[in-house]
Amino acid sequence: MLEMKSLQEEPVEGFRITLVDEADLYNWEVAIFGPPNTLYEGGYFKARIKFPTDYPYSPPSFRFLTKMWHPNIYENGDVCISILHPPVDDPQSGELPSERWNPTQNVRTILLASSPCWTSPTPSPPPTWTPPSCTASGGTARARSAEYAEIIRKQVLSTKADAERDGVKVPTTLAEYCVRTRAPPADEGSDLFYDDYYDDEDLDDEDGEDCCYDEGRLRDGGVLMPPFS
């Protein structure tokens, strides 16, 4: 399970990945920690990533188990970001095909793409949302933002019980939050899709460049494999 191993050895800041069940490689649990100096500071949010059988040709699903109030999260917990959308041409979506999923993506790129949802110091409420205390005519942008911030604060407080129950220490300082790891090589993300049983010579490359992709295609007869082998 190369992709899981990579994320555990070199985690994305603010995320912790584990298996829901050791016997099920297609179902991952994600712990998301609120970044310090943001409204989400001290928060412990739980989510699931589930992989289709044809991964990486189709994107996984990313769903929050923790109740969230966020413009990028549906009421059922599903995360809505472009990288999770299938690679179809949909002019009505307003998304470029290049912004959607493709087989060169992986869980690391999904987590990095979702990070801005939590790292913004002052996230904005949904444009059409009016808090209960503000009428449509009298609710100012400042009032909407203030009440939205209060909703997030209550969300964060409600997660403390989950952290205590799970025995999780939530990072509260930048030193605790920031993970010090080496920078991954440029080709590491794509290597995650290869089976451990392939010989090095099958992966390319005698000149030191072992990138598996060339504009989305495999080079030198390589075979694209899911990370569950």
C-alpha cells in the first residue's frame, strides 16, 4: 500500500490517515486538525475517503463524519472541490477539465487541494446565506461574517469530546501543527501507483529521471496500478 505508506511517513500538515479496517484497503479514515491562528484552531474533524474499484481512473469520495457547516461541504458531509469531480466535459459547472480528477492525482493532491478550506484565517460564509438573527434586508456583511465565525467556534468546541474519546492530542501551536519532513521528489506521487513486485527496470530509467507520466500517459511500457496491490 504505497500511497498509504507515503502519507504516513510524510503526512500532509493537519491530516492524519489510518485504515478504518485493516482488512479493507479501500476505506480510509482521515483526521483533520484545525490550523492554529484560524477559526478552526483546536478542532478535530473526522472524515472518510472511499476508493472505487477502478481507482485511480475514477476519483475517491471524501465525506465528513463530523457535522460541518462549510460552503464546500454538503449537508450529508460530502466535500465539494473540483479535483473530486469525474473528468467529464461539463460546461455548466464552470470548471475547466484540467481542474477535475485525472489518473495522475492521488490522495495527497486531494488533501492539499482541500487545505485552503481550513487554513483561511477568516473564511467567508456562503454568499446566499443569511444567519437567523439577520433579516434579508438588515443583515450586513459584517454581521453575517461574525455569526458565521461563531458557528465555526461552536463546531470546534463540539469536537473536543471526540478528541478525548479517541485519545487524540490536537495540535494547538504552529510547532505542533507543522510536520517536518523532507520534500518529496517530483515523481513520488506518481510512483505510488506502482506495484511493489515490479522490477526497477520496468519503472524506467537509467538516466535518473523516473517520472511515470508524460502528459498523463505512462512511458516506457509502464503499467498504471492502483495503490492497493
